[in-house]
Amino acid sequence: MTSETLKVRLSGRVFAHFQLELDFEVPPGITVLFGPSGAGKSTALSAIAGLRAVERGRVTLGQIPWFDSEARLELPVHQRKVAYLFQSRALFPHLTALQNVTFGLHGSPDAQARARKMLERMRVAHLASRKPATFSGGEAQRVALARAFAPGPKLVLLDEPFTALDRPLRTELYAEVTALIAEAGAPALLVTHDPDEARALGTRFIGLDAGRSGPAALT
């Protein structure tokens, strides 16, 4: 369990014509990164996770630097222990549910037991030997949640993971995600352009417009 604050200060081009200017902190719990489509929300998450290169800045979790352009330091993505949950869920289609969850445990001796326990927690233990093509949308999302949280993440990044789900299922998953994040004691950054979702999940809010962070205006 961690109780460290994520500090982000990034500036510069990410793509040829897109500029990021981020300056914010994410304490333990759910912080919402809110803004219109095309504002750069997904790009910001990718930069924090280390999947996109940014020209200048610094990203730290607690006292540990993940990226520091002045010191020419960049912690590899696999060492950051980030749970990254996408809208697409990004499950491996050739692996079973159990194999998808154990994949992120990197050969841990109790990987199978941990994976089964998390599938049970997500109420999809019956899918353990089945592949994603046979899952419903809600089942796939639960397996994705199990895979994301099984390793005990230090940071949780949620990139509009509920958009494709109907409202009743979305509301049900809100409660489960909130509980998982509270148990992990980790900072979480949720990307959404839905003000109702932002209010339902977030306790802190950051606005993003044209790549620049600032106060959030929930309308």
C-alpha cells in the first residue's frame, strides 16, 4: 500500500503540433482530469505513465522521481507500477481471463492464487478459463479491473474506462473502483468529459483545455 502524492510538472511538445503544459498534484484518492474531447487528457496520462516523451519537466511519486529532464532521468515504464485502465480494456485476446490477470504479476510465486482471488472479487471467477471474445462488455471490464489491480499499483490511471457501458453497469463499477483505490491507498487520476461521472467518482478536480491544466469547470 502507498500513500504518496503524485506531482506532475511537464511542458513541451508531445506530437509535432501538440503542446502539453501540466502542473498539478494527485494525492491518494480519485482526482478527475476533466475537459472536452481533444483537450489532451489521454496524452497527459500517457506522458505520466512514461508512454509518451515530453520535452521538459518532472514527475515524482512521493520522494521518487519518475522523470526529470534536467537530471536526464527517466524511470522505465515497467518499474513505475501503474495500473492503466483504458476504455478499450486492452485485454489480450489469445489469453484466458486468468492468464490476462497473471500476465501483470511478472512471475510472482503466488500469481495464480492472487489472480483467482481478484477475479473472484470482481465476480468473474467463472471466466477464468475463457477468452475475451466470449465476454460481455461488463465482464470484460471486470477482468480488466482485476488485471489492473492485482499487482498492487502505486498509481492508478483511468482513461474513460466506463464510456462504452450502460448506465446501471457503470454505476455498479463506480463503487467497485472506488473501493479498490481506497484499499490500495494509491493516487488515482481519472480522465472523463462526463460531468456526472466526474462528480460521482472524484473528490478533487483538474481542468484540461488545449493541453494546459488549470481549474476545472464542471457544467
